[in-house]
Amino acid sequence: MTRQLLVGPFNRVEGDLEIQLEIENGRVSAARVNSPLFRGFEMMMLGKDPRDALTITPRICGICSISQSAAAALALADSGGTRMREQGALAMSILHGVENLADHVTHFSLFFMPDFARPVYAGRAWHARAVAEFTAMEGSTARTLVEARAKLLHIVGLLGGKWPHTLAIQPGGVTRAPDARDRMRILTSLRAFRRVLETVMFGDRLEAFAGLDSIAALEAWQGGAARLFLEIARDLDLGPLGRGPGRYLSSGAYPMNGVHTTRAGVWSDGTVRDFDPAAIVEDVSHAWMLGGAAHPEAGVTAPDEDMTAPAYSWCKAPRLGGATIEVGALARQVVDGHPLALALTAEGGVRARIVGRLLEIARTQIWLEDWATRLDPSARFMSAWTLPDSGAGAGLVEAARGTLGHWLRIEKGRIAGYQIVAPTTWNFSPRDAGGVPGPVEAALVGTPVGAGDETPIAVQHVVRSFDPCMVCTVH
């Protein structure tokens, strides 16, 4: 017998999310993900001065606004053939890296781990520690990490003036050149954040965790909150839970001087091939959108106000070469060839995604420290750039949650087209015209649901492992 269950709205998720589940024999047999709040930023952009994208698009999200700023700036730069100054691109990477690092810490400490402090797990050997460390507003580890995160974001204040919604990132670089004192303050802030990570999150040197190269090495890890998560993951068998499509995309993180810090590509079946953005198509067959499937450069945002069936979400369904794809920290680490991330593709579920973020926390902190030492206060941080009267451009970056793209078309000095594909649009897409479910919809199939359970805890673990940002999805 099949029963229907509507789960949502979800707490501790950015924006509104509902999931319609079909349950057979105590497990999810099908899922439909709904982003129920339409916002329409792409429609707002039409007819505006292209430079307004630098002000408007960061307002899509308050938690990843620098990602939106960077994508908009790169799209504008591409439309006019502009290249950022080397030091400007370095400063942008520091701004972006700090935001992504803070975002990962927020997800782990406030969005994901508090689920294990819930009474449903009372009696488990680790439950008392989860309660002490991650209970909302009270957990010692969560509180320490959140306080440290706030101090880390002071770096954005130094380089970007404010966070969120900085206007510092421009097509030619950044508006403020840091002086020697700023550079020292950035390094001091990073050293303080490293101490917290090594004491609380990992219980060891960041380089030791970043250097893990196998599942066996991971399972032998003995330090910090990472150890607690790994113990929980073993006990609850979170490895196979919520397995994704097994195809991972990264556009390459932190571009500087024509080179990305992490590799761009698409990983599938053990090999990485080049990422071709031209292969992206957004399907709208199950979205409340009018029109047909199109590449973002030619796409339109025309909401179907009648919300006609078979559509069930405001989210479009992006596909790469016709296939679903997973994006995020795990995807970046897999495409980049990190040995532990590659080993975790055999699981591809909840544990793999969280470990992917932990790896990225350690690696990003190390990168930031290196980048800060390379800041040159005597250099120029901004190139002159000219806004074209007509042109088109794309800006692709790696937000904390995955690949983010902005596609811009300019005609007669005004925006004639603006399309955005956000990370959660990839992961939380609805079905396409072929009936193929989106990555999260497919990952939920097989998830256990207890009799009479109205908010299945395992479903929440799967959903939160993807770290959805629904406000970006319904931009």
C-alpha cells in the first residue's frame, strides 16, 4: 500500500521547501521537491543598466552574496572582454573563500549536526555529546564555531566594506586596495580561526585532515567534532543513505590570473572530462514556467501564474548533456582529484557530502592563509573597464553549495536577458520532460520512514546533506 506524505516546510533550511513523498513498505518510493516561493530576480534585471547587476543580484541571498557578486562581475567582464587585475582577482578569491568557509561552518554547526541532538536518538552512545555540543543556542561546539565565524567575517569588512552585499567586487577587480596593516590584520584573523578549527572542529592540524587519503584513514580519525560526526555516521549507516547520481560538476573554484585553484570538469565513472557550459539546458516541463527548454543564454523567466500540471515547483530543471548532476563541496573535491573524496564516491551519500565539506573547510583555510601572504599593497587592484553597448557574457563560480552561473545579454546599453543557475537549482530540480527525477528526488528513494512518522528524520538528513538554499533556487 502506498501512502502520501508532505514534508515541509523544513526548519534550518535557507528559504521554503516542501517535499511530496510516496511511501511503500516503510521506504520512500518516489519524491517530488517543491520550491513554493517565486521571487523573480531574473525578471527584475530586464531593462536595467548592466552595472545594476552588481547591486541587485547579491540580494538574491544573504548567506552567499559574494558568490553572486563574483558571478555578476565575471559576467560583466566577459561581456566587455575585460580581465581582472591579478591582485584584484586574488582579493576577490579571499573575499569569496572567507564567505564559503564561513558558510560550511554554519551548515555543519547550525543546520546539520543539531538533528543528532534530538530526542529521537536518546539512548545512542553518542547522543549526550551531540546534545552538549550542538543543541540549538546552547551547544558548546556550535557556539564556539559561530562566534569564530563572526570574527572571520571581519576580513570581508576589511576588503569589501561590509558583508553581506558588498559592492567591492567589480569587473576590473576590487574597489579597495588593502594596505600593509590590513594584510596583517587578515593574517591575524586567519590564524585565530585556524586555532578554533584545529581545537574544536578537527582536534589536530588542518593539514592532517586535508591529507587523509582513504576510507580507512578517515574512520581512524580521532579528533574534534569531526570524530563525533564520524561516530554518528557509522552508527546510523549514513554512508549509503541518500546516494546521489554519481556524476559531479565543478566549474573550478577561485579563478586567478587565468587559472582556477581547483579543477573544472565533470566526474563520472572514475574519469573527469572537460566541462562544457554550452551543454547546459534548463528544462521547464515540471516547473511553473512558460516556454521551452533552453540554454541559459537564450532562456527566459516567464512564470505560469495558473500553476498548471504536471508542474509542481518554481524551480527549473537544469541538465548537463541531458543528465542530472550533483554540485557542492564533495563534487569540487572529487573533480579536483582529492583521494579521500574519490574513495567516497563509492558511497556518494550523506557521509560523503559532509566529509566533502570538512575537507573543504581544512583546504580553504590553508588556501586563504597562502593567498593573504601574496597580497601586495603596492600593486593595483582594479583595471579600467568599459561597459559595452551590446554584448553577452557568462560568469561561473563555485559557491559553497556548488556551481553558480550568471548569463548576461546586453542590447543598446541595457540588460536584454539575465539568467542564473544556482547550485540548489541543480540539486533540487524537479523532473525533466523524460520523467527523470532531480538529484535530491532520486537520492530520497529508499530512505526509511517509520509508521506514522510525519517528519522522517532520515529524510531530513538526506535533504540537509545537500545544504539547500531555496531562496537562490527561486531567484
